[in-house]
Amino acid sequence: MIDRPLLIAHRGASSHYRENSPSSWRGAVTAGADIIEADTRITKDHRIVISHDADLTRVAGQPAIVAQTTFSELQELLAEGEPAAPALAELFATVPTDQALLYDIKDERPEALALLVEASLASGRKALIFGVHHVDSLVRLRALGWRGDVLGLLVDMEEQEAFFAESGTVLRMWEDYALSAPERLRQHVQADHAVWITTGRTNGRQVGDHDASNLLGLAEMGASGFLVNDPAACRSLLNQTKGASE
């Protein structure tokens, strides 16, 4: 087992707070998450906001479509007393500058990627990771001047080798995929490729919910990080197991 897999707070500490909210980000910092994941989208007037869904129906009971709504209009829509789709600037203002952040980029149009690269470079923050779903987006990011880490949230898992060949940094595997194809995980570990696992989405669990035995088993196989809803509980689990083995 690797000594300390990274724990990435999936949409913030979303097991205890509303996902992608300032409260969830503060909760993730308090929980000691190594990285905080946030979903990025672009408004009608080309501002970057944090929202997993294309609209706000699920989180705020509002049918507003992010890409068809202006930034100022979105900021008036609240969920549990906080902006339903907070600004990227609010994420930067809420978490410490040395806190690592991961973007799950939901809008990978060239103009959207350019806006995100520009805002990220202007922020001066060093610990930023871009998460893309297609190798073409990785190539575009590099052409735009992004030299930092890029996570492959690949839709087509046949692009795994191409992703690393194009200077991708970390590959994401879904938990069910990693468990059903353990040889692929082992191959990447042997090649010194970092692999992070998104837990859940299997056996009735929500995305990001963890199963203790699966988490520990995948860590033993060499997974170097986990995207989870409850980073504090997962850290406690990994620490207890590590302590028992020493």
C-alpha cells in the first residue's frame, strides 16, 4: 500500500454541506482534504462559475440554465443561503492560497478553456489541476500555455495511453471500472502513472460515497488518490489501517 493516498473532496465536503458551496469548501479545508474538486461552467456573459449541473433545478429548485443566464442573474439565485452557482473568484477567496484545487471542467469549448486558463494564471495560485474529459482538450490546454497538472476524467477509456502521451498528469478511474479491470490499474502503477479513483456509482452508492473495503483494496493496489464526499472519514479509515499494519 502507498503510504498516503491523496483525498480529493468531491464537490467540496459534500457529505456534510451542499455541494460546490463556500460551506463545502471551508468544510473540506477543516477536514484536511489534500485537494478540493469544483465543477466549472461559463455563464451567458462569459464568467466562470461553479456548478456541477447545466441548470440549477436540482440544487436550488430553479430552472436557470447556467450557459443561458448572466453572471449577475445567477448570483441572485441562492441555495441554503449561499449562491447556487458561486463565482470562481469566490472559490479563490474562500480557500487558502496554498490549498490545492481541482477543476472538473464541464464546458470544454475552446473559448471556455481559454477563460479558465487566463483566470487561473492571473490568480497566482500554484496548486491548480485542470480536469478534462477528452484528450483533445488536454492538447488545447497545452497550446493555451497551461503547464500545470491535468487530470484525465476520460469519457473514452481507450484514450488512456494517448492521454499520458500528450503530457497528461493523472488518470481518473471510476471505482467500478477499477474493480472490474484491475489489470489496467496495475499497468499504470507499474508505469509510474498516477491514478485517482472516484468512489461510488455502484451498489446503490452516490458518486463520491465510499465503501471501506473497496477503498482499502484499491489503495493496496496502488491507487494514489480518491475523490470522496467525506474526506475526514476516509482519512481516518486509511490512518487506522496503516497504524494497524505497522
